[in-house]
Amino acid sequence: MHRRTRRTLLVVAAVLVFLAVAVFLRSKAPPEAARLLPESDGILYINFRPVRAFLHKDMKPPERVPDYQQFVNATGIDPEHDLDQAAIALHRMANPNGPNGPVAYSLVLVGKVDGNRLKTWLAAHAASEERYAGRTIYSIPSDGRTVRVAQIGYDMVAVSNTPTPEQIHSIIDRRRTAALPFAGSTLLAHHFHEVPLLALAWGVGQIGLPFSESGAIEVFGFRLPLEDGTTLIASVTPMLRLTGELRLRVEEIAPSEQTAQSQAAALNVLLNMARGFTAPLGANPANDALKQVLATTEVDQRKERVVVTARLQSEKVAQIAEDENAQGQVTSGNQDASK
């Protein structure tokens, strides 16, 4: 074999190995939308494409309030069909009684965007504009706070309602290094490897913040034996068996094994109480789904961690959405009739 041919083959082999390694690393990396998020106390992510496929594509959109419908008409963006991914950073506020409440948000949204129409709508509603790193940030007043919005890619929009522009600046800065597969916040670096590979939706960090009240986390009206600053890793994953079931998993990182043992026992007591409280509830999609989740819930302690798992039929989720939409249409019709 000629020396030149051998050298060419070595170069080709090296390139193939590099590409294989790059693809492997990319498959293990967090989604780009999540990597762009600023430092935060918690992160939530949902991939709507497989969710829509899993919950039936022909689901009707919910009844829209007039302002929302005006936004859809003006921008051409229909979130029910056009939004593919949403990554949300949760920021704990020092003053929970301020305009943001206890939590502020920074979002990266990915989907179909008509840039010109969105720009026109934002400019018409913004109180001011800022030019930062080649992007225009629109500041829109909303309920005593400022919502900042910037289109950062042909299919990507950043939104933040934090008191300062620092967070949306960070998103724009991170966009420059988005090609690096393991770029992202400290929270992602510490916990993303614990998220199941095929998760449709997941959360890491202090993701109980949106459900916290008076220092405790409440879900479905039940107060959990967890502080709102507890580190959690949650995910929703389709079962590998073709049963149409979703696997719900929440893992708490407790400060010690003794604490984990105590909290697991408390959760089991609460679980039994919840099953008793919900047993008499009448049949409807929401109640049926809640009963199924409670019936399949298991609590397991693994050293300093508490793992809670449950299962839910995807059809029940779709039925809840359809039921909510039907109720919204009835309410809207009654309101129109009363005018």
C-alpha cells in the first residue's frame, strides 16, 4: 500500500472516530435549550414533540382567553402545535412578597417562529428595548414586573421575568457556546446524568419551588414532609413495554440516611391517607388519573435518597385535557349567552 494511501486512510479513520465520539457525547448531553439557561435553583424541561405523539396529536386546543388569541393571531405562533421544547429555570426570590412572588422564571422556548411577526408584536407591546450582543431585548410590563423577551435563533426565544436583565443576558451569552455538548449551568453539571435517557419531561434541583407555600411543598392539596429547598430529580418516561403507560419518578436527596428513612416513612403514611381520601371521589378523568397514580405509587429508601415511583396511562392524561377543554367551552358559551 502506498504511503499516501495509508496516510489518507488514517486521516479518514481519525475523522470517523472523532465524529462517533462527538455523536456519543451529544447523546449524553443535556438538550440545547436547557444548556442555555442561566444559573438557577431549579430546572424544568419538557419535549412536546413526543408528548403530543404520546397523548394523541388530534387533541383539541384549550379554550383561549382573548389576549392569548390576539397574540396567536398577530404572531402566527400557535403554542399547542408550534412549541417543540420548553426549558425553564426557577429563581428563588429574596423577597417572596415582591412582584415576582417566591419564584421568578427564565425560559428558552424552541419551535416554529415567524420572526418578523413576533418582532412587530413585541415592539408594539414593549415599554423599552435594549440591544445586547447583537440581540434586541424587549421589556414588556406585566402585573407589576417586567418580562424580557429576545429571539436568539430562528426557532428559539428567550424569556425572563427576573428583576434584572442579568439572566436573559446570560442566556444570550451561552448561545455562543451552545455547540459544546456539556456547556450549561452548575445544576445541570451536577444532576443531569441522573435523568433517564428517554424522559419526555424532567426537573432537577429545587423544583418544588412552584408548589411551595409557607416553607412546605403541596401537591394535590397534600402537604409533603419536604422543605421547599429540597433537591429533587424528577422525570416522566414512557414505559419500554408498549402499554401506553408513563413512568413517574421523583428522587429526593436528603441530608442524611436517617432523614431519608424518616421521610420515607412519613411519605408512606401520607400515601395511605391520600388513598383513603380519594377512594370516595366520583368517576371523572382527573379523579381516575389521581387514583391510578396513588394506587401504583411506591416509596423506596436508598441510603440518603428517597425514590418515589408511579405509573399513569397516557390515555387518562389526554382525557383530562379533553375534559378541561370541554368545560372551558361550556363556560365560554354560558358567558356569551349572559351578555
